[in-house]
Amino acid sequence: MLEKMLPRKLIAASFTTSVYTILLALMLPNPLGKPIQTNDDYLSNFFLSICVYFFYVFISVFLYGVIASLVTEYIVEKGKLRPPLLFLTLGHLAFGLPLWIVSLIPGLLFLIFDQSVKRRNHRHDSKLITISFILPTCVFLFGFFMFRYAFTAS
């Protein structure tokens, strides 16, 4: 059972990390407390926050999120809880409660991506796995290079 779920959970974690890092950077573009006075300040802080938030989101989603999702799905499947999507949602929300909004949003994103991959019902082909692991790397590198070269070249 674990060998079927784990690849799907890792794919969902990759997409969740990428999307939530960008969302968090859009919502809170000021990770270091620098004042934002111009559009350039906002963009510079946005790209910097992608780099800063990426590491926290990556670690928390891959360590905590994957394990929490595996536990939730295991409980729902072994307990034959019906309807399963309701109990999966409640489980992801429960595991997302410790940090409130900061962890509820990625918990729900994780569930959405996980269920999307599950519904596609393919065997996690190498193309999807490759894309799912290249995407977070590209998000980080994009933020890094945009911050480093577009806003510090003065």
C-alpha cells in the first residue's frame, strides 16, 4: 500500500511546494522587514521571499506534509471511512491546524494535488515525476536569479 501511495504523495508535495511558495511570497512579500515603498521594492522583496520561503515550505511539506497525508489516507482506507474525500479533507485540515493559516493552505493544496494525481489513475510515469521534481527547483532558481540579477545590479 505504501509503495502505491508514496510516489503520489511526493508528486503532490512537489507541486504544493511550488504553488504555496509563490502564494506565500505574493501574500507576504516582506520576509526581512524591509519597507516597501515602490513597485521595484515590492518585486525585489517578492523574489527574495521566494528564495527565503522556499526552504521552509520545502522542508515542512516534504517532512511533515507527506507523513501527515500518508497517515490520514492509511486511517481512512483501513477504517473504511465513508465518504473518503470528506475524511481525507478533515484529516488534512487537522494536520494543518498547528500553524493555522500558514499550514492550512498547504494542507488543502496538498490534498487537491494528491487527489488530482490519484484521479488521473496512471502509474506515475517518469514524465510526471520528472516535471514534479524540476518544478520546485525552477521556482527557487527563478526567484534567486530575478532577485540577484534584476534588482541588485545597480
